[in-house]
Amino acid sequence: MRNFVFKILVGGDGAAGKTTLLRKFVDGTFDASSIATVGVDFFIKQVIFENIGTCTLQLWDLGGQERFRHLLESFIMGAKGALLLFDLTKMPKIDHILNWVNIVRMHDLDLPIILVGTKLDLEEFIAVDDESAKSIKNTFNMFDYIKTSS
């Protein structure tokens, strides 16, 4: 049995649902009253693969508020992948996406990124269609695009 550790960055604008999604994934709880992450928050999730070993995911929740972005550079090094979240109820701004791509790929220009549309449960307010999101994914050479809700 082997043990693996992967550092995964989770970025996106403020209120995209990063912290809420990570809390749901890590401990199964939902907290709609989440406050803005200052700098970086850190989550650990262990996943056990039968006959293979344990994979420890170090999930780095990068604060989405622009005023905290200058703090992020020192936390990016060593990442093996990134999730770039955006709120499906608001059309993402291309310059914001570009900023996040530049942040997470600061030390690795080929870092795999998965684009994640959040708040899928707010069906009546969805403003981003799959075609637009896939176009963003392709424009920035991202690995995949998925949609979810916490």
C-alpha cells in the first residue's frame, strides 16, 4: 500500500462558494453563513483506494477578495492541481478568470486546472450556459469543466 499527498489549490472570486464547497467535501457540513477567507485557509481530506493506498488531499482555499491576493504567492508553490470556482448565477469576467489562472499557474505554467461552476442548485438564477463555460475552459487550456452545488 502506498501513501500519496497532493496539494490542490482552490481559487475564484469572493462569494464563489469555495469555503462552503470544501467544508461540504471534507466534513459533510453546509454553512450558508460562511465569511470571507483572509489569505488562505487549509483543509485535509484523506481518500482510501482499496489495494492502492491512501491519498491525502491538502486543499488550499485561496481568499477570493482582491485585497488579499498579494498574500497568495507564497502558498502556490508545490501544487499538483487547481480548482477554479465561479458562481453560475453570475457571468464570470474574463479578466478575473485570467487573474486566477495566472495566480495558480505562477510556478507551473502547465498546472492542471478544473473549472467548477458552483451554486447549481439555484436553477432559476443560472446565468452561465455550458457552452460559455466550456469556451472559458478551452480559452485557458483547463483540464475539465464541471458543475456542482454544496
